[in-house]
Amino acid sequence: MPDVSLELDTPELAQRYEQISQNRQFKAGQALIATLGPTAGVQVLDIGAGTGLLAEYVAGLVGADGHVTGIDPLPLRIELAKRKARANLTFVVGDALDLGIFAEAQFDIVYLNAVFHWISDKPEALRQIFRVLKRGGRLGISTGSKDHPNLIQAIKAKVLARAPFSAHPEGRSGGPGHVSADELENLFTGAGFTVEQVDVIPNLHFHPSAAAAIEFSQASSFGNFLGHLPEDLRSQARQEIEAELDVLKTPEGIRFERARLVAVAVKP
Ligand SMILES: C[S@@+](CC[C@H](N)C(=O)[O-])C[C@H]1O[C@@H](n2cnc3c(N)ncnc32)[C@H](O)[C@@H]1O
């Protein structure tokens, strides 16, 4: 289970995420939304909406008669998201594990884009999502696949196994709590959902430099990447990770090959 801190985000990381996610999480999110196919007039909940880019896009699809609500536990990200709010798009600080603020059967669609791996109690989150979905309502999840680990997590684990970092265990097993396709299917059925699809989508990305790859990880993890280390050790760890990554640099950049799960489940 990930032991994630919500206290490490900064205005700079939130702003940076808004920029770097446009070419990454936002694009993956658009593919998830295409799979869910929201039509005009539907009620949508975006869990872990971050700075609200994807929710804003979905609000454009559901039209004036529909509505998108975005929740995220990070106040700094919701602050940026709220700048995008309009009549059919609202944002509120909130958590996947605390959906009691919503009525039973309120939503036609609930989705989590690049969020599920951060949630500590996944069965509980799915139970709560099941409650707020209408019958026939659909849950969409796009998240990194546990069976296709990220290069940077592997290098980070290697560096953190060394002294002096090894004296400060991370408190979670190698970063975010990714699941495999089979585990996700079991989680869905365990919460009462019917599984519509769990697809494994390969993904290839080149980071231009080691520094860019680390910056991406820091903004996407809202400061959790190396956040468990005492502050005076963070820049040393960062330098050692950069050095390991730089060795892998090709003329195209540093190659990150992985896969994400794109999954849809229905409340029967
Ligand atoms: C990589 S960002 C994804 C943001 C957005 N969904 C997107 O597509 O750009 C991960 C988000 O998950 C949120 N998150 C982490 N734990 C959460 C939880 N328990 N409930 C809801 N959101 C959570 C974080 O606050 C962060 O904004």
C-alpha cells in the first residue's frame, strides 16, 4: 500500500504539473474519456482532478445540461483548477476515500486518470464509487501497470538502497501502489462491478534529460518522489539518480518504456 504524503505539494510543483501534464496525463486522459464516451447532459465525477485540465475538457463534452465535478485532496491544485470553473464545472477539495459529500446514484460516469495508484485503500475507494454511481453508470480508470514498472522508479530504488539514504526507509514499496490487470479486475468484481474492459496499453516516452525526468516525477507525485528523505539528503539523492539516468541518454533522449491500464467497469 502506498504511504503517500499530501503535505509535500508546493505552488511551484502544482504550476509545473499544469504544464508538464498537457502532453502526458492529459493525452492519456483524453483516450480514457473517448472510451467512456460521455454524452451531452450526463453527470460526471473526476476523482483526483489535479489542476482540472481533463475535467475542463469533459465539461466541454457534456454541455450546459451536464455537469462535471472535480475533487482532489491537494488544495494548491484545486486552487488552480477553480480558475477553470464555470456553470457546468465545479471543483472541491476532496478524497476518493471520503465520497460521503455526494448522494447515492448521483453520477453517470466516474473516472480516475493517473490517480488510482496513489490511493491507499483501493477496495474502500471502489465501494464508495459504486455508491455514488447510478445503475448502469460507468467507472473509468487509467493508471500505470504494475507489470510494466517505470525505469525511474527502478533507478531510484537502486540509489536509495545505498548509504546514507538507506537509513531512511521510504515507508512504501518502491513508490506508488500500482496494480496489475488481474488485480484490477478482481478489485472491480470485489466491489460489485461488472468488468467491461481492462486493456494494457504500451507507452513509449523520451525525456530530453535526466533532470526533466526527475522534474516530471516530482510534479506528478506532488513532492513524494524523494519526499521521505530529510531535506539535506534530497539534492544528493537527486544528483545520484540523475547520474544513473544520464548514462542511458541516447540522441533521442532517455527512453521510458512502460504500459498503462485502461479499464472500464459498470455498476449493474
Ligand atoms: C498525477 S496527478 C493526476 C491529476 C489529474 N487526474 C490528471 O489527469 O492530470 C495525481 C492526482 O491524484 C490525487 N490523489 C492522490 N491521492 C488521492 C486520493 N486519495 N483521492 C483523490 N485524489 C488523490 C493527487 O492529489 C494528484 O492531484
